[in-house]
Amino acid sequence: LVYILCKILKYCTLFLMCLTDGQIRLTGSGSTQCSGRVEIYYNNIWGTVCDDGWDLNDTEVVCRELGCGTALIATHSAHFGEGTKQIWLDDVACSGSERSLTLCKHSGFGTHNCNHGEDAGVVCSGEKDLVKPIRLTGLAGSGSTRCSGRVEIYYNNIWGTVCDDGWDLNDAEVVCRELGCGTALSAPQSASFGEGTGQIWLDDVACSGSERSLTQCKHRGFGTHNCNHGEDTTPRPLCVLCLGVRLAGSTLCSGRVEIYYNNTWGTVCDDDWDLNDTEVVCRELGCGTALSAPYSARFGEGTGQIWLDDVACSGSERSVTLCQHRGFGTHNCKHGEDAGVVCSGEKDLVMVFSKSARWFC
């Protein structure tokens, strides 16, 4: 009966996949289609995988199962953030040739001695253009994004932080450019995004600003420092925020529009918000063309400052802040009127998801 109903509705593959145990997905803070926290669908519940014994053989199976190429990194200790509730697998031991992670040896579904601080993750070669030996991160709630956060370097198979001794805009400029995050607006110090843990890799960094990578700048040598984690550096680049705009509450190319002004992030009111306005935002972020101009806090309500109201772009401006508006901070709105965008940069991603029911279940 289910099969007949599915066939009639032309949703057979999607429906049956959604009812099948053993599906897998990648999710979490900073996750993408081919990198993230590994989660398994079993007994109608998504759950995580413990990192005990987690290695490249295990991640190779995950990457191949997801069509994401080969495994680059087997992440540990909730690198992509902690999951919640169920932990499905522990002591996973794949040979690397299995068709699915659930076919590897493990302790049994739901049998483990872990907590979510041990959630396992992967970075697959499907992300090779995005994988860099540098990242921006931070504590939950600290406001870190792909392009703002505590600087960490991947060296000798370990992520470690950078000390803020001598840290300035030249150094931050190199980080922002290396990450494809535009220009640096400021280089705050003293662990603004929370203190790191473990290794401190760099100290006394002195970039000219023209280097291709932070590790090419002058420094004391990897692991040589006189710092503690209270001095971890946190450049605040504006990548996708390079002109002072970001999308929050969703994905890289869709979300609530926020403006960086006077050292504060704030939202945009949806009064007269239209496709001309969103066209400017999408182009500014390198996200293609505008598909829609969501309003009424479609991507959730922001907090704090509302920077722009009555925005009226012609569509040709380089930045939404160059469009006509009432002036920064002048508005008659509340956050229930926060404006958003959906750009065509998400089109290919949505198409991929729609072909793979694991992303919907």
C-alpha cells in the first residue's frame, strides 16, 4: 500500500528513504554538504557518533556514502558543535571498504560510554576548495561565523590558536583574504570569541599584509610562544561580510540581512523591501541573483540594533548601505519586521538536497 501510494504521488524514493534506518547526514556549526558532525537516522531518531577510535577509515566510508569524495580529516571532540539527545554509535571500526557506516563494526546502536563533547565529524574532499589550514571559530553564543571568530591554525594534525602579541590589521587582513572573507575591519584581542584550548601555534605574528597565508608571515616558529589562551586572537573580518553585510539565521546565501555599523551588527527593516534591494545584497555577497525578498522575520527575529529602514535600491549599487534609506539607526520598526534574502547561490545546493532524501528526514 505504501509503495502504491508513493508511486501515485511520485515521491516514492523520498518517502521510502525517509522511513529507512541507517541514513546519514552531516550537520553542526560550520558544516557544509561534505563536512560536519556525523549523524545517523535510526529508530525514527537522528543521533550522533562517538569519536572513540574514529579515524580516516571510518570517515572514508562516510564520505563515499555521501558522494563526497575521499576523507581528508576525521574530526574529534565535537569539532562541529555538540549534538543533542541520542548517541547511536561508539567504537566504530571500519575497514574502509564498507558501503555504509552502519555496516562497520561498532558497539551496537545506542550502546556507548560517551557524551556529546565526543561527537565525531568528517571533512571530505568534496570540500577541497573550502578546506584550508586556518579557521575562525568561537564559543557557542560568542557571535563567531565563517568570517569572524578566534583564529586557529591546523598544523601537525592539530588545531591550535594564535597569540595576540603584536596582532594588528595587517595580520587580520591576511587571514580575511586567505579565507575569502574580504577585508579586515578590526583586529580585537584578548579572546573576544572565547578562549581556545590545547595547543598555541603562533606568537609575535608580523605580516606585511601581502602574504597569501598567515603561516607565511614572520612569527616565532610553530609552538614557540609566551602566551596563554586569554590572549587568543580574534580578527573580525567581513567576508561575505567584506562590505559590512552578512546573512544570519540560515545559510551562506540566504538568511536575515544584517549590517555592521559603528562596531555593532544590526538588522534591516522590511518596509518597502523588494527584489531591487535583495539584488544588491546577493551581488555584494557573491551569491548570484535575488530569488526572493522575504519579510516579517522569515529567518527569525534579530536582537538589538535595527540599522536601516525604507531601503530603496535601484539594483545597481555596490552595497546595500549605498542605497537610499532613512539613515543609520532611524526607523519605526521592530524585529518582527526584519528583512531577508534568498539568492541564486543557493540554487545548486537546494537541487542537490532535493535529490537526496537524507537531507530532509
